[in-house]
Amino acid sequence: MDLTHIHLLLNHFPTIGFLIGGGLFLLSLITNSDDLKKASLAILLGIALITIPTYQSGNGAQEGIKSLPGVSNSLIEAHEGAAFIATVFMLLTGALAWLALWQIRRLGRVPNWNLGIILILTVVTFALMTRASNMGGEIRHAEIRAVQATAGGNAPPAPEAPEGSGLARRVGTFVTETPWMWPTCETLHFIGLSLLLGVVLLVDLRVLGVVRGVSFKSLHRLLPWAALGFGVNIGTGMLFFVGIPAQYTKNPAFYWKIGLAMLAGLNALYFTVLDEPWSLDAKEDAPFTAKVAAASAMLLWLGVLYFGSMLPFIGNAF
């Protein structure tokens, strides 16, 4: 199995999953159901995380099919650009969905401003993701292009655009050819990582009994800072990727890093919304399941750090 197969396996999740999550979110607003609201927000967050490897595997799929007969480079780059925009909006929606879950646990409700923004982003993101999916289908399905050409009055096909003219490629060129851009992203990436791991380790150590004098409620208010660090890492990491995608898609360490980071992101849901860690007062010992979640989180982030450090040394991609 290569990245082309992985992309084919994943590329339906963002559109269909987001439709399910967005539909449940709209239903939760209509019925004013808190349980349905939490379930839909968790789905939106999960789909946002899945979108990251979906987008990144697309670059590997591009390398696998761009030389096949009948495949248009213009369509590939147009699809890549549309997917890039849709992924940005998907990640914004996922970030606000996580914030809403944190607000439910912390405040007992989601402020109306956040609900309104999530609803608007859900509609816009679904439209963008549907457009990207449709453009992706056109790459290998000439019958779709034929139907569209007929609907448009048998218009002749558009000429091939120069390679590198797509939006994602223009962003990548800006990242790699602007002297200050890559070092700035590196700096922000390490600041985000420090912020993320500082909070995560503090929370995990408390659950494991190291700082038992502090209640989990006191630490819970720090979780948005960890989420901010995670968001900074995702944003800068995406810029690194669009800058030199082949440097990552051909590197096994990158697959491990992304996979472990996705699992760690899902692990954070436990500490965000579930009752077991939340009810942990000062001096109280955490239940066994909470300790397992904390220990696994530390191992996952240790793995992310290791494979991130090994990127230049594994796979001969750098």
C-alpha cells in the first residue's frame, strides 16, 4: 500500500464525515440537546484531524499518477489548491469545536458567539470540501469532465497551466523562497511545541500523582494554551509541508510523526470532556483509566518528538 491507496481510503472522510458532524450539530441546535451537541463537536474535531493526513497523502498520490495518460497537471494543482483552502477552514472549524467542548466542561455551556461561528464555518467548509472532492474526481474520471463540458455548451478544455501555478504551490514557493519565512516558522513551531508539551506534561503528571496538591479543575483552565500550541504546530507544519512536500511524503519518520500526533490529539479529548479527571480534587488519587490515558499521552508525545527529530536522518529525504 502506498500513499495513493491511503489517499483513496481517506479522501471521502472529510466530506461525508463533515456532513454527518455538521448535520448533527445543526440538529443539536434545533433540539437544544447538550449530548447531541457534544457528540457532533467531537465528530467535527475528529474529522478535522483526519483531514491532515488526507491532504498530505494527496501529494504522494500526485507523484504516483501525474505521468499517467490523460491526467492533467492543471487539474491536479487546481485540486491541490482547493483542498488546501478547504483544509484550512476544516482545521479552524475543528479548533473551535474543541474550544466549545472545553467551554461545555468548564462553563457548562457554549457561548452563542462560538456556536454561530461554528455553524457558519461548517457550512462554508462543507462547500469548500465538496468543491475540492469534485475537482479530485475530475482528475481520473474523464466522464465527469465530459458531462460538465456538455452542460457548459461543449466548451473546449482549458489549456494546461504552467507547473507550480496552483495556490498551494504558490504558497509553497513563498515559504521556501522568502528568506525569513522558514526560520520564522521553525521558531513558531518550537514555541508551539514548548507550550503544548509544557501544559500536557503538567496535566499528565498530576493525573499520575506527581503534583497531587493541585486539583485537576485548576489545571483544566490551562488546556486552551496547549490547544493553542497544537494549533501553532499544525499551522507551521502545514507550511513546511506545502513548501517541500516530497521531503516529507518520502520519509517514513513523517508517517509515524503524523500518526502519533493524531492519536495524541484524540487522547486530549479524554482530558477535555470526560468526568473522571475533572472530578479529581487536590490530594485525590486518579482512577486507573485516567492514569492509563495520561501515560499513553506522554508516550505518544514522546514518539512525536522522536520521529520529528529523526526527520533529517531517516529515509534520506532531507
